[in-house]
Amino acid sequence: MTKFIQIHTLVSYPPSNLNRDDLGRPKTAVMGGTQRLRVSSQSLKRAWRTSDTFKESLGDHIGIRTKRMGISIFKALTTGRRLIDIVNNNVDAVKVNPEVSEKEAKEWAKSIAGVFGKSKKTDSDDALVDLEIEQLAHFSQEEISAIDDLIAKVSASGKSPSKEDLNLLRKDHTAVDIAMFGRMLASDTKFNTEAAVQVSHAITVNEVAVEDDYFTAVDDLNRGEEDMGSAHIGETEFASGLFYTYVCVDCELLENNLGGNKDLAKKALCALVESIAKVSPTGKQNSFASRAYASYMMIEKGTQQPRSLSVSYLESIKGRNMLKNAIESLKQTNEKMEQVYGNCCDERLEMNAYTGEGSMDKMLEFVSS
């Protein structure tokens, strides 16, 4: 029986700035008395759930997180197009409903969006700002479909939505990203979803120093006849390192969050594992092209209480064979944990790109079995 799936990865990034702080510097943390690079769990989760891997694998089972759904509803009402076409920016979408006046559309859109959160205050500089809600809300595809049906109803009748019409929130849905990473709705907490997937902040196993990159840009039409200077001077910061990331999945909760749909839960797990191994955060990718695959992945299945193996890197890894040493440190820590606590899982599988052992296909088969 599998209650938990735990995923440990090591990913090496060259000079990069994947996840910035408020000053534009790569995020860092002190661990074991030394400075490490850090990528926040929020950054990782967004990269995974918006990846092509998720979209190709899970199709219509991905939600939309936004404050601006009210504006999309307004556009759907005033143009007669479906809401799903508006949010997906389908410019070729045809008109399917009668068009509604802007005055009515704004009133109705505000009441519909208000189901999912408190509306923003009006602003004379932005006529539609009060159609936004104050906090990000995660909309499932079922909820978007329910809003679409309501738009069709009020467009045809010309009557504002009733209180019963506004029962749009859905406890049962098949939005994999909500089932995995949770949802909090301050406006109606009974529709909250507890996250089935817990993600650590990725942190380097090695000590790092953030460096400055001074750069210039030259004007292509500057022939150097009068002005020998650059057209732009700038500075950005970067660092590189080998990152350890830990992910824990409560498989029972994931399945429950998806209404008991076992097949969808398995597809979701496969999409998650493949994304963890292949998808990089998008920060400064145009400047650094720092995309990377996991060099090592270990997946564990069982009913035992989960635990991270980050203690493997409390003392930073040094030396030229950093990846080899990091893998060995992880394995040794795991073995010692099991000597003390007993088996920490029922089954375990590894993929090691450093030695060429294992495969992505086997890892996906392992988590879906």
C-alpha cells in the first residue's frame, strides 16, 4: 500500500538567476553556517503546473489562478464569446451569446467575480479595476464552465444573476493543480482544498557567492565616429550550484481531492515527476539559458512517516566531484537513517544520469503502479 510518495532530486544549474528577491538578487539562505542559493517552492510549483508537460498530460484538468476573472467575464458578456475562449485568448472564437451592454456587463461581472473574493475598490484611472478581486483565486475548469453557463443564461434572458445562480463554487472538481497544491478562498473557506503535495525550497548542496555581471549594449547605428560609448550599461547578479529538492505527495489526499478518480491521480503523479525532473524555473532564462534536467532522482513509496534528507548537506559539499559526492552523501544519510529508524519506505527506485543508470520511463511506471 502506498500512502506517501517522496521524491528527492539533485539538479545542477550553471550561472543563473532563477528566483529573485526584492532587490533582483538570486534568493539565498544560510544552512550549516554557509550561504546557499535558494529557489522558493512557490517558484518551483508555478514552473511545474504551467509547464507544457502538465498541459500535454492533463489537458482540461488544469485550473486558472487569477485576480482578473471578472474582467474576462465582462469581455465575454460584451462580445458574446465564451468565457473559456476569453481566458485562453482564442482570437478566432465565434460569438455564441447575445451581446450585453457595458453597464449591465460590468454589474453582472462584478457580482459573479465577487463569489470568489472581495472586489477591489473603484478607481477613476481604471474603469474595470473593481471587477478584479483583491486576492488570487484558483478557478477549476468546472467552475469556469459553471460561469460560462451562467453567462449564457443571463445574456439570453437579459436578467441579472440571482442568488441561486451565483452558487458557482465547486467542492468536487478535477483541477489537478488545485488538488496538488491546494486552494485558499477567504470568501468561503468550506471550498478550500488542502494541498496533497508538499514542496521544499530547493537549496544548493554547496556554498555559493553571488556575483555581479557588468554588461553593456551597443547601438547598432553608432559608427564610433563621434561617440565611442555604449548605449546602455547595466548590472545583474547571478550564481551557480547543485540544488537538492524534496517533494512529498500524500497519495490518498490527492485521490480524494480529485473525487476518487484514481486514473487521473496517476496521470497527475506522472506529470509531476516528469516536470520535477525536466522543468526549470523561468527566471532570467533569456539571459542565462540555464535550463537543466535532474542529474539524480530517488523516489520512495510507503506508509511510513515522510522525512527530508536535507541533513545530507548540512555540511556543504566541496571538491571537484561535487555531483558524485552529493549522491553518495544522500545515499549514506538514507542508510544511516534506516539503521536508526528502520525502513523509511517500502519501495525505492533511483535514476542516476551521472552513472547512466535507471530511466525516466521506469520512474513514471514506478509512481503509477
